[in-house]
Amino acid sequence: MTIISRRDAMLATGAAALWPALARAQARAGTSTPFSWAVLQQRAEALAKQPYRAVPPVAAAAALDYDAVGGIRYRADKTLAGGIRPFPLGKYAPVPVTLNVVADGRATRVDYAPSLFETKPGVTPAPGFAGFRVMERGKDSDWLAYMGASYFRSAGALDQYGLSARGIAIDTGLEKEEFPVFTEFWIEPLGDGGYTIYALLDGESLTGAYRFVSRHPKAVVQDVSSVLFLRKPVARLGIAPATSMFWYDDRSHRTAADWRPEIHDSDGLAMRTAGGERVWRPLRNPAQPTTDSFAADDVRGFGLLQRDRNFDHYQDDGAFYDRRPNLWIEPQGKWGSGRVILYAFPTAGETTDNVVCFWTPGAPVRAGQRLAYDYRLTWGGDDPTLDRVAHVVDTWTGSAGRPGGEPIAGAVKLVADFVGDGLAGLTRESKVSVEIGVTRGKLLESAAYPVVGQRNRWRVTADIAPDAAGPADVRLFLKRGNAALSETLLVPLYRP
């Protein structure tokens, strides 16, 4: 999990005013080089024709553990381009990146010097930069950060870091995962306080050129253009990957040792299909690694969300899991045939990201290909999928059968609650029903009804017997006649 320190001094207000003039002066002095989006793509394409050479880690970084790195701070009066502060190298981020600042179509490299950092006594920075962060104007906090492989993340609308994004995922969930690296960045200030961030990606299987037009009106919005050049075939190419942590929630708290009722950065995978169907798949901490695949031709949106915003459900006054950002990915243009993959593996703590989602193309990915994908990332506090169609607010599982009676052997009871304005005024006489499909299992009994005393809330109960080969994949939604009243819930069920 990428670790980002936020203990910094106030943003130097003078840097914002001085930078453009300084950059132009350097350009006139001949210390800068021409730069453009087209130039970056050409460089990535040329690099793909060369053998891969990994950037070596800086040896001195190995001695700088988490506490030592916490004692190294980039000087506020050296802030770049009005709000950019590099990260120091350390044991957990030992590979240096090259940073450049762009003004008037020219790029000026940021040279490392020990004097750029303030340190605690006895701590010496390793030469180089691990990445960078983007500071809030006039504040001591940041809203965007890039560090480690192709990882980056944002504090979003609620000023709280949580899940991360990546430039690319390669063979996630397969025998050996590959982690390409952003080796160089070009940072260009925008007039509205945002930045266009360009990045060069390099890895064994591919290279890439990336452009992130990043703004922070409230939620953080990044318009991303990516162009990939394949060195090798890739079995599972992950486009617009998001990675998060799910340890436990109120359904599984009894298996956790921690006192807090819930601990997770995200609680579900949301999708919107080309046909407009909304889909919700609750996250879980699996007993063994799992891979779920969902048909997503020309998908309109997907992402990992934290729907539960109730502080009382977490009781965490330090990590504030109720404020963790959602990450919603919207393809720009049609991506064609493909699937959304959800991969998860077991975790026994909150410091490991154990959930990954991404879109993967349906066609084989071959050496020599050029692939291009544009998409928008929104790091927000609101659920972008909500409308009048009801959405899932809770799911539970337990023993099948009538409460108080003998449990049905080999079966599981699934309970799901939906809330939405589209359910207003509907009663048991309104002919609302539940549509349920079960793969690798058998539906024994189901019901749908309004929850007494709760506004616009309906409950679905279903007894399901998973096959021995399981798990049973359950797909359900509320409907009235032929019209869907809710999003579609996808849940895997295991034999008890």
C-alpha cells in the first residue's frame, strides 16, 4: 500500500507567483527542452523498440525506514510550479523518478539537491525523488500524489486519502504480476489551480505515454489519455485499475480481532453497463484469492466506492474510514468488447491493499500493438451511480429457513435491503417482485416486501442452495412488471 506522509509546513505563497517567470527565463537561457504530448508519445513508442532496462534503486534509500522518511520534508520555500513538492526516497520507495516542470511548451528538469529537504538530526536524504504531491492552495495538506510503480491517489472531496489508482495492471491475479513504472513526469500548471501531469511508463511488456488533466473544484477530476506500446503479448491487460483495502465490515466483524466495527477503504464495486443497467457487487475479504469477471462491452462506468458514510459504523477518529474517497472511472468514447475484473485476496490487517478492479479488452493483446484509452477519474464523496432507481444499502447472509425453525441443510439465506425515491408509495399490493438468477446453485424460496417504519426501503430475502462446486453466483433486482426498480445486486454465496 502506498504510504504518503502529510506532515508539512504551510505552502509558500511566493512560489506560485515566481515560477512562471523563472521557467520562462530558464527557457530563454537554453536550459529547457521542447515538450508536448506528441513528443511524449513518440518517446514511448521509440522506447518500446528497445530492450527493457529497469531503473535501479538508490542504495542509500534502504537505510531510510518509515520513521526516517517521516523526518525528511521538502522545503516549503522550494515549492515548484505553485504547489508541487517532491517525495524523498526511502526503504519502501527506493526507485528514483525524473521530474520536469513545463511552461510555454518547454520542459525544465528539477535537479536534486540535499538542500531541498529539511531533515531531523542524524537523517540524511538519499539522492533523488520518489515522486511528488500537489498541495492545496494556502493549506498544509495535499490533494494528489504520485509515488511507487505507476500508483497515484487523491484525497478527493473529503480531504482523506484511501484507495489508489494505477497507470496499468498486467497479469493481476495470474501466476506472476508485472508492475511497470512511471519513470519520468512533466508537470504543467493550469490557470485554474489544476495541473496537467504527463508521465512516461516503462515495463517488461510495454511502454506508455500518459496525460492527466487534474483539477480540484471540490471532487478531484482527472481526464486521462493513455497510449500504450506493447513489447510482449499480455495475458491480462488491466486498463484504469483501482486498488483498495477491505478487511471486514459488520457482516464479518466477528472474525476480526480489532475493536472497530468496520475497516475498509471501499465497500463495493459499482458498474454502469452500455445498456444503462446499474450493478453493485459488495466487497469481501475472501478466505482464498478470488477473481470475478463481469461482461462489460463499451462499459459506461465502473469503480470502487465507499457507500457507507456513517461515522458510527467505523468509530475511527484517526483514519476516518467514513471519509475515504470513491473512485469512479468513465471511459471517454467506446472501448469495445471487454470485461471488468475484480480480484481480491485475504488480508489480516488494514495496511495491505487486497482488492483490485480494472477493465480488460476482449481481444488478445499482442506484441507490437498500439492501444489508446481515454477516461475520466472522479475522486469524490458522493456516489455517482445514485438516481431514482433504488440502490443496495445492506446485505447479510445466514442460515436458510424460517427464523426459529430448523436450518435448511446446505443452503444460505441472503437478505438485501434497497433504498430509493423510486420506491416511494409502493406497498405489498403494488405487485413489486424480485428477479433472481442463480448460477451453480438452486433458488429455494424468495420474497420482496417494504420494511415497516422505514422510508422507501424494501427487503429481499432468498434461500439458496449452492452447488458443491460453488460458489453460487446470485444476481437479483426489484421490478414492477417489466420495469426494473433497483440496481442489480451480484453476490457470491458459499455452502455453509
